[in-house]
Amino acid sequence: MLRMLIPPVVREEFRAYSIAALRADLRAGLTVAAFSAPQAVAYALLAGVPPVHGLYAVAVMSMAGALWGSSRFVSTGPTNSAALLAAAALLPWAGAPDFLRVCYTLTLMVGLLRLACGLLKLGRLVQWVPESGFLGFTVGAGTLIALGQLHHLFNVSSPAGAWPPAKVWGTLRLIAEANPHTVGIGLACLVVLLVTARYRWATLAPLGVLLLASLYAAWAGPDAGIKLVRDIAPVSSGLPAFALPSFSFDIWAALAPSALAIAVVGLIEAVSIGQSFALKRQERVDFNQEFVGQGMSHIVSAFFQGMPGSSSFSRSALMDHVGVATRLGNAYTGLFSGLILMLAPGVLELIPISALAGLLFFIGYKLINFTRIRRVRATSRPDLVLLAASFLVTVFVRIEYGIFVGIVLGALIFLHRACEVHIAELTPADEEGRYDETPYAPGAPHPPSDLVAISLEGDLFYGQADALRARLDEILRAQRPRVLIVRMRRAHSIDYSCWSVLLDVAEAFAGSGGTLYLTGVNPALGRIIGKEAVQRLIPPDRVYARTDTPFESFESCLADVFRRLPPDSRLNPAWQRARAARPA
């Protein structure tokens, strides 16, 4: 655990760092820093904090994330989802004197949660977040990001209230007051970004549209009424100063749900981004170490006035596109972002707010992945319900709850599926040595027969015990067998509850004159059956151990059963043919 706190860059990159790698990393760092600056200002605007705090987050998180992270591609800093979640979390403190301290506190809490996940090696837990639930959350977040920029696009006052649909409706009612210059700038930026999205140089488009928008605003002059970044908050010059977050229990308790949501969403993003580039480049990513990197980047940033963030797919894709060589490329992104703060903060102040609104509208639209939504709709109805529920809660209730609803509903759907008992009736097929499997499902034919053979599948655990008992009772009642063969080869495991069901059924079946056989029994279950108390209910001569050859123990059991069954037994026609075909 302590080894994970030693920056991997120190342990690995510095050992064989070449001039070629230095050139590649410097090029990547400069490119991503130039791309990140306007993004950081836009995300700060989305979170409701002064733009400079987005730039602080890029500078600090990029460097700390590079030092402690695992992937050379994963770029850490402000992101759309983190900014939107932060905006909802910080809304109760809007206008308060300690607003910024609360923001730093939220960043610190997110960092501590992610660091704990890494140190406790909980990287595998992210796989329990259903993709359809996360997709619903991202679609909802994209919708909120896009619609939440309407008042900036129209240059009208933001309606009072915190409920997003009400704010959107209130903004639309003020559309007659919209400034034509700001609307034109925002829509022009959006159209250019949409048109250029298909080209390889699309990563440079945001810089281009913001530059052109700034030139237009300067040409139009102050009489045009175009609101600029400096009209909201000036971008101060210089590196971030040390600042203490709040350690008030009340503030921490109030921020806890939002901090957990931001931490979970960020870890999912880090895993998905890191995994996608690892597969593409055939590299390995240590997700626990990446969680440590995400945590340390936020902890350090919290003491240097940074807003919450996460891994950015767009910046990570740009890192890959420009050919980053090592994790130090992200460190250079932070270094160059600091230089931008020192040398050119005034340039960022000249960006029109409506241009940033157009950029955020585009980012929100890109989060809505229509291809994946159609894929979910075509493949799984429960996942479609899960997607819809996560989306609706995100948009119409609270964004923090959207991801948790996806997790909880996903777990309930999993438990519902896991509690289904998979039992199929085995009957001889026309081809010798093969068997047809007819699942016990509504409408499936299962005629009465003195011999019934069934196959149990999957991991049998306590959640299936009641369903298993009900199904076996139904089989005995409906098909009225004298012999029941239970093939256990596909039952990977069985717990006490389900094993008790089998013993109870065996005892009741024997009391009514029936005989139960078990075939394909694995060694662990065989040791349990070998105990004297169990042998009273299932004697050893009715238990057939699993062999390496499929159906070998089942065939041995059948041979013994056919010898013991009377000639006039009432058998399923398939069993009659199989019995007649066997040598006497």
C-alpha cells in the first residue's frame, strides 16, 4: 500500500528518459495545455466558480496526476461531468463569503475518496457499475450541460431556482430579450464545432472559434452588449497561492453525497479512458494506481484553489493523437498551463461568454451517444429501463442521485437475474449419445413420465432456494415420476440453503416411493454426500461422480435406472425409444 504512494514516474520514467521522449512529451504537453485553457474556463463557468480556478485545476492536477497515475494518456483536470456535479453541490453556498473554501473542500473530499479506493485496491468494484446506468447518467449530464447554457447564449439573466427544467423554461420565456450578437456568436461556434467534428484537426477547432469570437467581440465594441469572461470574474495573473479548505463537520456532511458522486463518476471515467487506450496500444494500466493518481491530484489541487475534476477523454485523446511518450507529458501540460496563467491571463478575459456557451453546448451534445442508446434499446429491455431511470433522475430530480440510481437499479436487476433458477429437462435426441434440453419455462412441453432427468445450471445460492424448491415440487407434482435424475455437472457451486432443498426433496420423494439420483457430482459436493447423515437420504449407490467425459456419469446412472425400472413403466416416448435401443 505504501509503495503506491511513491510516484511511479520516479520509479520508472526517470530510469530511461531519452531526448526523443522529452521532445515528444514537451510537444504533447504544450498542445494539450493550449487546448485545455479555454476548456478550463468553460468548465469553471459551468461549475459557477471564477474562471481562474479551472486553470488552477489544470495546472496542478495535470502534474500531480502524471506523478502518481498509471497511464501516460489519462489527462486529469476539470471535466464536464465533474463541473456539473460541482455546480449542484455548491449551489447552496452561492454568494456566501466562504463559497470558494467550500469548493476547495469538495475537491479535497473527492481526492480523499479516490485515494482510499486506490489504497484499498477497489479498482475492480467499478465493474459493478452497469454501463447502461452510467450511459443514462452521461446522457442526462449532457442534456443539462447543453440546456444550462441557454441564458448565456441569449445573454439574459438566469432564472431563480435550482430545478433545471424550471430554469430552462424561465430562460425560454426571456427569449424576446436575447442579444442578437451573443446568439449569433454562440450559434456560429456551435455550428463550426459540429461541422469540423469529423476531421482529424477537430481538436484545434475550439481554440479557433474562441479566437474568432474574441476578435468579433473586439470589433463590435462595448456597445454591442457582448458579455466577456472579465465581466464575470477577472482571470488573475500568476500561479495559485496556498489556501486551506474548510474542515467544518457541517460542510463535510452536506457535501458528502456530492463528493461521493463526483468520486465514483471520475473513477468510472478514469477506468474507461485508461482501458480504451491500453487496449489500443496493447499496454497495461494499474487501475488501483490510477485511482491513487486521481486522488493525489485532487488532494494537492484542493490546497491550491483548484475545482473538482476528473479524467478527460478529449484531452486524453489529444495526448494520444500528438504522440505522448511517457506520463511526464501530462506533467508538462500542467507546467505550460502555469505559464499561460503567468504570461497570458488577459487573453482569456476577452473570450465572449456566449462563445463558451456554444462550446459547452457542443460538449453536452457529444455526451449524448445515440449509437449506444440504440444498441441498448435493441439488445436489452431491463438495461433500457435502467438507462431511462438514470437519465430521468439526473435531469428531473438531482444530478448527484442519477449515478446512484443506476448503481442501485443495476444491482437489483442483477439480483433478480441471479435468483432465477436455470433447470432444463433432458430427453434423448434422435442422434445417439445426445440429449435435448427443454427449459422449464411457460408453454414448454413436459409430459408425465416415470423417468424424468433434469439439469441444474449456474451457481446455486440462498437467493435461489425458494425458486428451486418450488420448481422441483412442481416437477414432481406435474410429471409424477418414480425416478428423478438430477444432473449436477453444470452446477458450479451450491450453498447450504440450496443443498437443504435437495435433501428435503429427496426425503419427501422417498416417502412417496420415488428415487432421486445425482450425477456429475463434483468432489466438494461428494465429500458432503459421503457423510453418514446425508447417506441416509441419498445412498452412495445413487450418487455418480463427475468424470472428465461429459455425460459419462449420466449414462452410467441411466444404465442402472433402466435395469431397475419395471418393463411396464410409463415413459416419455423419447425414453421408450432409448430404452428399447439399449442392449438387454
